[in-house]
Amino acid sequence: MGAGTGRSRAIGYLALYALLWGAAFAYLFFKQADWSFPLVSLGVFGVALSGVAWALTRRSDPPPVRVRRPKVELAAVLIFMVVYALGFLGVGMQMLKAALPEGQTRELVILAVKLAVHVAIPALILLALGGRVAPLFSSGLHRKGFWPTLIVMGVIFLALLSVVSPSLQQIADLQPGLQVLAWAAPAAFVWIALEAGLAEEFLFRAVLQTRLAAVLRSETGAVILGALVFALAHVPGLYLRGAPGEQGHSTDLFEVIAYTIGALSPVALMLGVIWARTRSLLLVVLLHAAIDVLPILPEFLTTWAGLTPVS
């Protein structure tokens, strides 16, 4: 594929994303649903921080990940995605949580199940098809751009979430001592790096995006289509097991679809850019954890330190 053709296809994929995101935003706006967060998500994650990630990884030269049977492997992964979205996110998680009482045991079981569904099963599917799995776990620790990207973007995420989320106030209401925070904060980071970071980044970036890139022969197309699949995979969970007041939940299926495309796909775009530029699973896992650690820390303190809000 020539440079001109590749550039034209990349522009086409970007135009497709702009069209779909614009349609999603318009639907939310005219339904008088939450359109402000998707707008912020696009501006902050989809544009600004994707640009920062691109700049920080400009000297990165990751090895290619070879896919032996691109179309067959992608088809198998997409079939698994449908089963995963409907069966696991749609009803499976709800059934699992209902079967176990709240507490540490339930959290450990959920963690084990998530790792099995997001990591073990997709890896076994690829191995059964003769695919290579080991390159997907490459840390990229010593590649150019790893540490600047991790440090700069990690600090940005923590600073941003400390301002826009109620996490710090919720943590303050629990009144944890410094000794508790000294072990709970890093433990929460490791926990969310496994439960959300490793689980989602392996499945959506390492497995799905790599196969999309091989079939489309376009990293831009893989980033964009991978981000859209990531967003749409969350639709069954929000629609079937969401609750009134939960961000993104609605009894209108099209509103949920519009919200996931509008709000979630820009974050996936940013992480997809980082994966495409570095091929470092460790980097995207740690950055994913940096996004989620503050919001989950209050619940982590309640579950593992036994703290309750002090009125």
C-alpha cells in the first residue's frame, strides 16, 4: 500500500468516526440526555490526550506483532466479543454478584472470573487457531517513550480525576489514616490494574486491535474500529443491568448506544493510539489503572480496610 493510499484510508476512517460520534452526540442532545460528558471526553481524551500520547511516543519503534491468520482470528475474536458482551457484561456479571454476598470473597471471585474471561479464554482461542500469544504480553519496558508516556500521562490522569471526580471527598469522608493509605493506595492501584487494566487492555487492544490492524492493514482504522467495538461492548451492561442514576443508563437502547460511542470511545481512542505506537501491554495497563484508581479507592477502602463514612 502506497503512502498516499494509506493516508487517504486513514482520513476516511477518521471521517467515519467523526460522523458516528457526531450522530451519537446529536441524538443525546436532542433527547436532552447527558451530552456534556461525551463532549468533554472527546475534547480531553479523544483529541488533547491522544495528541499528547502521539507526541510522547514519537521516537518509539516497537516490533510488529505478526498475525498468522488475520481474517480467521478476527472472526473468532468478534464472535467471542458478541458472546462476551451479551452473556458476560449483559447478564453474567449481574448473576455472579447476586449469587455472592458483598465482601472480600466476592471481589476475589469477580477478579478471577474477569481475568479468565478477558485474558485466559481469548488467549486460548488464539492458540487453538495457531496464533501467537506471547508477543501480546510484551512489556515494552525498555523501549523509547515508555517512561515519559507513563509518567506524564499518569500524572495528568491523576490530576484530572482528582478535580472532576468526587473521589477525594469520598476518601476524606472515610477518614483513613496515613498508615492505611500507605498500603491501600498502592494495593488499589495493583487491583484495578488487574481487574480493569489487564482485563480490558489485553482483550480490546492486544487481541482485537492487533487483528483489526492485520486485516485492515491500517493502524488508524484499527484504533478507530477497536474504540467503537470497545464502546458498543458496554451497551448490554448499561442497558440490561444498569440502574436509574447510573451514568449512561437509559431504558432507551439507542440512547445507551449513543452514550457509549460519545463518552467511552474517545478514551479507547487514546489507549488505542498508545498501544499502536508502543505495543506495550504494560504501559496501557498501568495508564488504564491511573485513570480508574481514584474512583475505585473509596470502595476499596470500605471493602479491604473496613472503613465507613464518618458523618
